[in-house]
Amino acid sequence: MRMYYSRLKLASVLGVCLLGLLLCLPNGMRKPFPSIPWRQIHLGLDLRGGSYLLMQVDLKSLTHDRLQTLAENTRDTLLKSQLGYQNINVDTDKNTVSFQPRDAAETDADVATLDKLPRVVPNEFSVKKQDDGTVALVLSADAIKARARDAVTQSIEIVRRRIDGTGAVDPEITRQGDDRIVVELPGISDPERIKALLGTTAKMTFRLVDSNPVHATYPPPGVSLVPMANPAEGGPLPVFDHVDVDGTDLTNAGAVIDQQTGEWAVSFSFDSVGTRAFSSVTQANVGKRFAIVLDNKVVEAPVIRTPITGGNGQITGGFDAQKATDLALMLRAGALPAPLSVVEQRSIGPSLGADSIRAGILSLGVGFLLVVVFMVLFYGRFGWYADVALLANLILMVAILSLFEATLTLPGMAGMLLTLGMAVDANILINERIREEVARGRTPLAAMQTGFERATSTIVDSNATAFLAHVMLFVFGTGPVRGFALTITIGIATTLFTTLLLSRMLMARWYARTRPASLPV
């Protein structure tokens, strides 16, 4: 490693340092110039204050919904195949859908017919003859686990869309275990609205109302009594279980003011599939009531006066502006595959976050000052050069974090302090190697050059192993662990740059200018 820097190499090193300083500047401004696309570091929950929610996906509800769908598919398939049945039963404890064949002679035909039902995942369920003469569709344990994993992944995406729609800045949404989701909301000290948004499944379906008055008291198979969202509008309605139009076919929803009543409402529009289904069912059922069911409650059940072919509609129900806006947001984001319940909730006040920031800055400042004093006392001029490289290292770390708009947490600040210690180790190793070469009688230039050459391989090897370890920590870690690993990973890259290029450049320029007879180490 030669102690020579061309003008291009010198300009490149200085240019990187100046660019890093420029990228750091917006973090010290309250309102950077809006005409320039500045990027800043965002503060995490422990520094800025905010709310922490640990939510659990109701996997039993997910399994129950799938069993109900299988029961409906079983009923429709048997009727289309002209095979009779009795007493279709859903057992969520045993994960089965069972029924009694109309005739024992049809049992094999029932099994063969139902075995052709489509599966969501391979080997999702099996069709078996039971000892008591019934036929059962049994969900497999592996299929339930696979569906649960998919449900949690889907829930995370939907939760993210809902929270983004509220304007929350830098939310952190991660998986914890098999069925839990962690939601961190910096800057939001009152999470009640967020809890309401996330605690609502927002599963909307459109189903016909059974007009037989007897069924309002004694519903037959295929009909359920669904309560009204507003109890003042009456008791439960007998609603067919068959879903005529699914809310998953919605493409847009928004809060509007009803032109006739002047009240808030939610308008919606369907995609091509939903439009065709909505048009078909309204054309075939003019004069009948059509229920809009949201989370197993009837929001409203208007009478179909004329066919609706445009694929647009409107939901009314005594909404205020906030409720209409939130419902539209949930419909746009999509329905959760299963309900979410809050398992744990914590709030961190902004004053506590400010205390954390002061403590972090104080620890960084004191640690940096002690390192500066140590290096100057032990290595003189070369110690000053190491301190300049250390300051540039800190600036470049902050610059890279700003460039990627990273979220800085208290463990992240600890990672920055640890990085400074690692950077000092590299400079100490270089200076000690130079001292050894001076003690062996080498000339100043030869001692500097040999010292850097002997130290470089050691520095690169140790930092490379640390870099790989922290990359894995970032990939597989969660929450504060990722923040710590991120700053260390960035710090290792900046340490190699400032130690092997910047500090060497400062030494080389000093030697070229002064040509000393001895080295100040």
C-alpha cells in the first residue's frame, strides 16, 4: 500500500467527506428548504415517543371461516350432483365438516364427489367415511398452519396499508412468532383510533335477505340471523349464507355526503368481476332486500328498486365524518383474513423520548471526547489525524442513515458509539504497527508504508467477519436488534473508508509537506 495520493484520489476522498457533511445538514434543521429533496433520519419509538401495540391474529376464526365455506361448497356440490344430505355440521374443535347421507348406498358417491372439491393448498382436506355412517371433510394440520402463516403475512400488509392511510410517519410493523404482529407508531401517543382501525376486520359481503317471515324466528339451513349494526333499527335479519357479491371485488371507497339526506356516507365501486355479479343479482331480485353485511352485522338492507349495472353504490348508516373516512379507508385497504386483538399496549410520552435523546447524545459526546483525548495523549499528531477520521466516520454514518431515511432507535445510538470504539481500534493498530517499524530502524516513509500494509489485512479481516455477523443479525432480527445491527453494519463500511483512506491520506500529505526526520508516534 503506497503512501502516494494522486489529485484525483485526493479529490475523491475529500468529495465523499463533503458529500457526507452535506447530507447530514438537514438533520439539524427544523424545516429544510422545500425546493430541495432533503432526506432526514427519523426517530424511533423510544426516542420520539409514541405507541406500541402487540396484536394477535385469531386463527380459530380463520379456521371457522374456512370450515363454513367448505360446508357451503359441500351443500351446493351435493345438490348439483343430485345427492341428498342431512344435518351438515361444522365442528371447529375437530376441524371437520360432517353430514349424514340421504341413503347409505350414496355414501361412496358422496365421498367421490366431494373429493373433487378444489383445495386452497395441496392436501388441504380429506374426505372420509366415519364409523357412525356420516361423511366428514377433515382439514389437515399442515394446511391449517400454512393458512395461518399466509394469514399473518396478509394481515401485516393490510395493517400497513391502513396505518399508512392515517398519515402516521415511520410505522414499524413486524411479525412476532406464528400469530402475532408488533405495531410501533412513533409520535402517536393516543392509539385509540389506530386500535379501532386494526381491530375491525372490515369483511364486507352483499347477501340477499330471506323474505319468509317464519325464517326470522326459525332460520332453515343456509340462512342465518344476522344482527343489525344499529340495534335501534330492529332485531336480527334472516340473511342467506350464500355471498352474492364479495367485498374483495371493491376497487375504491371514499367518504361522501349523501345529496338527499345531507348525511355522511361511504361510496364504493367494483371491479369488472364485482360489477357483473352486482348487476346480475340486482337484475334477478328486483323488489327484494339486499343486505350489506360488515363484520357479520347488517349495516343496511335496502330494497332493490331497479337493477344496478354501473358497479357503484353507497352505504349510509348514521356515519359522522370520522367514521365514514375510517370505513372507506378500511375498505380500500382490504379485509383482514381474521380478527386482530390487542394483547399488549404501551405508550411512551414525548418527554421520555426527549430524555432518551439527551442521554444518547450525552453518551456519544462524552465517549467521543474521551477517545479524542486518549488518541492525542498516546499518539500525538497521528492521534489528531485519527480523531479527524473518527469525526468523518460519525458524519458519514449519519449521512448514510439520512440517505436511506432510516429510523434511529436508542440501540441504534449505542451501535454508533460502539462503531466509534471499533474505528479507534483500527487506528490504534495502525499506529502501533508504525511504532514497531520505527523501533526496527526503518525510515519514516518506510515505517508508515509497512505499518499500513501490515495492519490493513488484519483490519479488513476483523471488520469483514463483524460485517457478516451484523448483516445476519439485521436480516433475522426484529425491532431494536435491527436498529443496532443497521448502525453497526453502516459503521463498519465507513470505518474502513476513514481508516484506510482518509487517515492515510492525512499522514501522506503531512509527510509530503514536511519530510520529517522522525515520526511523532
